[in-house]
Amino acid sequence: MDLSIRLTKDQQIAVAGGEVVVISLLPPKRSRTDSLADDAGGVDIPDKVGKLIAAWNDDLYIRNEALGESRNNPFPMDELPTFIKTFERALRELGLTKIKASLASYFRACRAGRHLWQNRNHGYSHLGGFVRKLLEKKGKRGWWVDKSHNVKDDYPELTLRIADAFARKWLGRREFGLENGSADHQKFANTARRVNRMVGKPFDEGRTVKLLLDCVGKQAERWDRDVNVGDLCSDSIWSKYLPQHYKGVLGKY
């Protein structure tokens, strides 16, 4: 079996310089969303509730990085009857997209150790406690949110979709893990405003985002460097290279 791995320029230089490369091959895991009903003893699980639980249980922080903690445990499915109404209320009032954005912010804070102070772990035992706190704080910032930036995000759902598309294309994961108020949040929010103005001229939102990512990727190759988040809202991309890319695509029709 042939296995091909594409390295960035920096990675190629590191390997050529003798840096050790460790390749881990993991067996495919059973999707947690596929097995939720079995774990819950046959309780009927609405689709969005299943996705919410998977967003917590499948995150690498919960699966691997928090194993030695007393908190930040996988959600125990035998407690679903206790929490299902709380989850459904949160999904109604906050929406899955906003909850997932808050989860990403929380995981980022925990990775940075910001849940540990005064000799205590201020993280949540599992998803149920976190969602309850979200409902209590509705409209207010939790301790896990970086308060150093005030980001004006006119299209938060589009911002998150662009960030996750970036992660799938260049980071090798399904979600970016966008932290509210971060510098990357500002860049993706700026990109979302520009994308929103382009939707329908002539492409829909999904195609517009794809064309932008393709354009940025091609330019990064020409510049012989990796893509960074700031490229997506760069003036040169939007004023020069993206219009050229559009012309090339439209010329094929």
C-alpha cells in the first residue's frame, strides 16, 4: 500500500535537517453519534441533541487531553433523561451554532489552563453543567471567553462556517475551534462581512466561500508559504486576486 503525505515547505526543511518524524496511524473509530442511542439505553435522542453531545464528547480535549482531570468528563449517557430537557431548551433559546462556538471557546481556555485558579478546577463535570451555566449566563460572558477583544461580528453563523471550512481545508479537522473575541475571530468576522456582500454575485454562499478558499490557496502556493487566517480578509486578495479567480471560473461556463 502506498501512503502519500504532503509536507509544507517548513516541514520539508525540518525533515531535511534531520528532525524526527512520528506518524501515528489510528483505526477508524465508531462515530459517537451512531452509538448514542445504545449508550443511553434506547432513549430516543433528537438529532440536534445528539450533535450537541457529540460536540462535547468527540472533542480531542475531552477524549484525550483532560483524562487526568476530575472534571471535563465525557457526558454519561445514563444521565440523559435528567438533562435532555435542559439540552432541548438551550437548543431552542441559543441554537446549536452558538453553543458549539461557546464550547470551542471553553476548550481553548481549558487548554491554556485558564480553568485552574485558587487551587481549584473551575471546569464543568460534563456537558450538562456547561449547558446549564450557558442558560444562566444567557447574554453574559463566561470566564472562558477572552475579554481582551471586542469583535463586531455581524454574521456569526457565517463566520463560524468559514472558520470550520478553513479548518477542514488546511488544518485537517472538522472544526476550527474559534474562540469568541480572539484575533482569529476578528479576521473571520471581517471575511464573513465581505463574503455576505458577494453572495448572489453570481454564486450562492457555499460556492462563494469555496472560491475564496481556492483563491487563497492558489496565491499561497505562488507565494511559497502556508495559508494564514488573515489571507481570507486581505485587501489584496479581495481587490486583485479574487476578481481574477472569478473571471477564470466564469470563463468556463
